[in-house]
Amino acid sequence: MKQKELTLLLKKLPDLSTFPHQGMEKIAELRNEEKKYVDKYAEIDFELTKLQTEMNELAVSEELINKQVEIKELHVNLTSYQDWKRTTENITYEHKQRNEELAEILQKLGEQWNKSTLSEAVTTMEAKEELVSLNEQYRALTERASFLEVEKSSKKSTVNERRRELERIKAERMSEQEQERLSVRLQQLMVEESKLKEAIIREQNSPRTQSKQPLFMILLLLLSVALTFTGIQSYWLAFGILAIGFVLVLVLFLTQNKRVSNVVTQDDQQVFISKLHEIELEKQNIQMELSNIRESEQQSKLASKSYEDALATYENILRQQEQVEQKLLSCDEQLDAWCERGKFPPIANCTLALSVFGLVEKGQKLLRAIMQFEDQLQQFKNKLKNFEEKAEQLARFANIDVAQSIPLIVEKLVNKLKKNEQKEMKLQLLLERTARIEKDKLYFEKQLQQCREKIQRLFHEANVETEESFIEKGMLQEEKIVIERDLRLVDSQLEVQVKNREQLEEWTTEIENTFEIREERKRELEERLSVVEAEEKEVEKQLFACQTARQKLGNESELAALYQKIEVEKTTLKQYAMEWAIHETAKQMIKKAKAIYEEKRQPEVMQAAEKWFNLLTCGQYTRVFAPIDEATVTVERKDGGRFLPEELSQGTKEQLYLALRIALAEAYRSQAVFPLIIDDVFVNFDDERKRAAAEAIKKLSSRRQVLLFTCHAYIKQLFSADCHLELKKGI
């Protein structure tokens, strides 16, 4: 029964053979796709409207863009402008200083000098050498003149003294009459003395005294002869005879004198002696006076000679002074000629000329420096003027107040240019974005067109004109599919096994319920479709209102500025985010590497360092460890005491560092076996630990190359001779 009803229902349905397979799913999928494309198209259209608004509001100055090369050049040269300005100020200051120094030099030189005469003056090396030579000659002549003046004064005093001395000697000399008188008196005394002596001789040669003389002479002759002959025979005998002879002569002499005295009376003898004595005294006095006169004459001659010599010397000095004065006049003439050749005003003397020459040289240097400064100043002023004119021209072009300072004008120009470039860049970005969006719009428009074409093809396949008809046919198709499935189910159930009528009826009831469910579902779908269509219309209205409001808002400059600011901030935020991401990534990588090292490498390094440190300290320290949360190393002594590196002695600290170095080298041995270089680590070790360190290095050298540098000869004794290598000086 149920089978018949289903068959009748199936026959009542229109012809659905042309309806596409899974048409409802396809139309729903295409409608969803169409809606997506429509939304995307509307979004793109709105985006294009917004971009167009933004582009319209971006007032990019093409003229300013054309001037950007000049503005950038101006900005690049701003530092140079400031340098030029500072240099101009410095040059102006230096120019002023040099002018003041030049004015001071001109004041020292005198009124005859000015800038014109200063520049015309010849200050060549030849002129200077000539002036120096002339000055040396002038100075030597001046010194000679001064010396001669001193000598002249001295010699003049000497001449005056010698003249006075000569006059004094001449005044003290005895007159010639007195000298003649003394000479006559001396001759008289000599005559009287001669007469008196002749009288005495006559008296002595009288016959009474002469009778004994031959005897005396004969006796004396005999004694001499005897003495001569006797001396030949014996020295002592001759001496005795000579003595006897002298005694005999003495006796005879005394006897003779006694006899003469008996002849000459005592009174006559006294008179002769007294007279001779008086004559002798007077003679001596006269001779003394004559000697004094001769000495006085000698002194007078010497004084006269000395006076003449002094006078000659004085006259010689005067002649030398005349020569020096003539030479000085010649020097003055040469100086005048030199001044005329060198275009110098007349100068009093060579010393002053040399001083003036030095001032002129200095003045000419200052004048050249001033002229150079003026040229430089003019150049820099021209540069500044050109720069300022260009800046003011660009400022007027950019509507900037030219009354401001040049750096401020340039800064404002650059800011304007930057803003214009930003606008241009943003405009370019907007254009590129617009082009991309236009491309996307075309793409989505094409996709939407294809989607709608697919829908139309579905309509054409379903032989309908509208979507409602297609949905209705689709629902009928679904119903048909359900009925056909139910029929197949019924047929299959009937074909399998049907044990009783009740089961068949139960199946029939189930099929009917299924049909009712399908009808109810159809109604629900129709209601849902109407609701969805109403919602779609409402959404379209809201979308249209939103687009209208958005377009209205898009015309306002504030919104565009906000969008621009948002884009700029987004760009800045992206840059900051990128930098933060890089730094954070690096931080995490370092942190991870540190953690890996602490977890995997550090225990290995610490264990190796502990072993080497125990060996280097001869078993005094048993542990070396590094707490994970602390950036330090701790060592433990065999008695349990723990110490930080700064609490250890210098030698123990160096042994700890050596142990850590060896441990690190051993830890990376699996990756690369590189040489270990050690430089004079034994300096602060005691003897026992030196030997222990040497043993450790020997042990280490069996696995890798170890280079130990030292300047201490005793270290060689700890190692075998074949390990030694002497480095020459300078290597």
C-alpha cells in the first residue's frame, strides 16, 4: 500500500530529469561564493573610495618636488654654511688682530711709514744679509769708538799726570851753578886728599923707614923660596915653614911700625887722620848730592820719555778716532744707499735699521696675512651670500618667512620637503595600493561574473528562469530523491524477508513518517529562505547606509589625516615590532644557549677543572663548582672550607684559572684540537706547585700541543731539554 502511494507521489512530481545533480548544494555554494565576492567587491569599492579621498587630500607640490635637489643640496651644505660662518668669524677676528698688530708696528716705525711704504720696502734675504753685515761693521766700529773714547780719557789723564810729574821733577832739580860749585868743591877735595896722601907717603918713605925694607923683602923672599922647595918634599913640613914665615913677617912688621911711630909724632898722625876723615866725609856728601842730581836727571829723562810716549799714544788714539769716525760716516753713507735701494725712509744708524728691518719684515708678513685673510673673507662672504640668497629664494618659493635665521629656514624647507616627500611616498603607496585593489576588483568582478554565469548555467540546466523556481525544483528534486530512496528501501526490505504483516505495516508507517518529515523540512526550508532573503535585504540596506556614511566621513580631512597617522603609526609599530622580535629572538637564543651550556657543558667543564685544580694544588682543593643562578666559581678545600676566587691567594687564583682554561680546552676537544698557549703562569707558584703544574702540562701535552712562554731560566729545569726553544732578541 505504502509502495503504491510512494509511486503515485513520484508520478505526480514534474519532470526533474534536467535538474542538475546536487543542484541545491551547488546553488547554495555559488550563492555563498557570490555573496563573498559581492562583499569583497563592496569592500574594495569602499577602499577605493577611501583611497581616492586620501589621494585627493594629499596636496603634493610638484614645484617643491622639482626643487628638492636644491633643497637637499642646501641641507647638505648647511653644515658647511655653519662652518663658513664660524670660519668667517674666526678670520674676521684674526684679521682684526693682525690689523691691530700692524697698527702697533706702524706706530713703532713712525709717521714716515704706512701700508704703502711697508709693502714697497725690500726685505729680501740679500738685503737682510747686507744690512746684517753693515750692522756688524757699524757695531764693531761703535764698540771701537767707545773703546777709543775710554782709552782717550785714560791716556789724557796719564798725559796730564806725566806732565805734572815732569814739571815737579824739573822744579825739584838743583840749578846748574850749584852743580858746578859742587863739582869744583869735589875736585878741590880730591886735590887736597891727594896732597895729604902724598905727604903721608913722603913721610913714610923717609930714610928711617926705608933702611929696614930691603931686609924685610929679602927675608920674605927667602921664606917663600924655602916654602916652595919644602912643599915639594912634604905637605906638613911646607905648612909649618909657611907658618913660621908668616910669624916672622908679622914680627918684622910690628917692629917696623913701632919704629915708624917712634919717628912720626903722635900729633901729626892725628892731624892727618882727622883731615883725611873730614875730606872723606865732605867728599861723600858731595858725591851723594851729585848722585842725587844724576838720579834726578835720570828721573827727569824717564819722566820726559814717559810723557812723550803717553802723548804719542794719546795722539795715536786721536788719529784712530778720526779713522773710526770716517768709517762710521762711510757706514752711514752705505746705510743711506741701502735705505734708498730698499725704499726705506732715512734711518739714523744700522742698529736702528736692523730693528726697523725686523719690524718691517713682521709688518709685511702681517700685511700678507691680512691680504690673505681679506681674500678668504671675501670668498667666504660670497659663499655665505650665495647660500643665503638661495635659501631666501627657496623660502619665498615655499612661503616661509625670510626674516628668520638661515638654519631655521633650511630646517623648515627640509621639513616641508620631507612632508612633501612623505605625501609623495604615501601618494605613490596609495597609487600602488589603488592599482592592486583595482586589480583585485577586476579579479573579484570577474569571479563574481563567473559565479553568476555558473548560476545561470544551473538555471538553464534546471530549465528555470528564477532562483525561486530553481529552489522549488530543487526541493522537489530532494523530495523525489527521498521518495525514490524510500521506494528503494521499501523494495529492498520487501525483497529481503518479511516475516509478518505487522513488520510490513511498521515499515510502511516508518516510510509515511519519513515522508511527513520531508514535507515538514521543506516547509522549514521555505520559511528559512524567506527569512534569509529578508535578512539579506536588511543587510543590504545597512551596508548601503554604512557605505553612504563612510563616504560622507571620507570627505572630511580629519578622517584622512587620522588614516594617514594610523598608517604611519602602523609602519613605525611594525619597525619597532620587528626590532623587538629580533632582540627578543636573540635574547631567547642566548638564554637557550646559556641554559644548554649550563645543563650540558658546565658540569663537564667543572668536573675537568676540579680534576686539574686538584692536581695543580697537590690535593689541597677537592672541588670546583659553579652555582647555576650565580655568575661565579666556588672552590672547596679538603677540610671542607669553601672560597670564592677573590678570597684565594694570587698563586692559587692563577692555578684555578689555569685549571679552568685546561678544562675548557678539553671540553671542546671533540670539536677541534687547538694549541694551548700559556704565558709565565709559574711566577706566583711555590716550588711544589711549580713541579705539579709542570707535570700537568706534560700530561696535557700528550693530547694537544702546549706552548709555554717564560722569561725565567729556572723554568727550563722542569722540562726535558728537547722541549726547549730559545727565542732571540727582537723576535
